[in-house]
Amino acid sequence: MPLPATCPTPHVDHCGHCWTTVAIGGWMMASLGLSCPDCYDVMSGEAGRHDLRYHR
């Protein structure tokens, strides 16, 4: 299945790495974007996969 050309959820809070729209325990602001708690460590040193694909 091909990826969409633009972010499918631009007006909904979502993780910049895994693209989830549900963050159990709340959203976290990593140094390079909004993240769910599971992806916080990944995004503290580099931009998330979703952000690189759709928002950069």
C-alpha cells in the first residue's frame, strides 16, 4: 500500500515518529517535535519518521 502524498491527519495531534493519535499518559514535547511517551527517546536526538516524511 503506497503512502499518501500529504499528512493524512494534519489537524489532529499525532506523534512525529510513529504517527499515533492516541498518547496514553499525554503528549510529550521532544526536542524535535510532538511525541507519544513510547517515541520520546527516539525523537530527543532526531526527527521522527512521520515528521521527516510529511512535515519537513
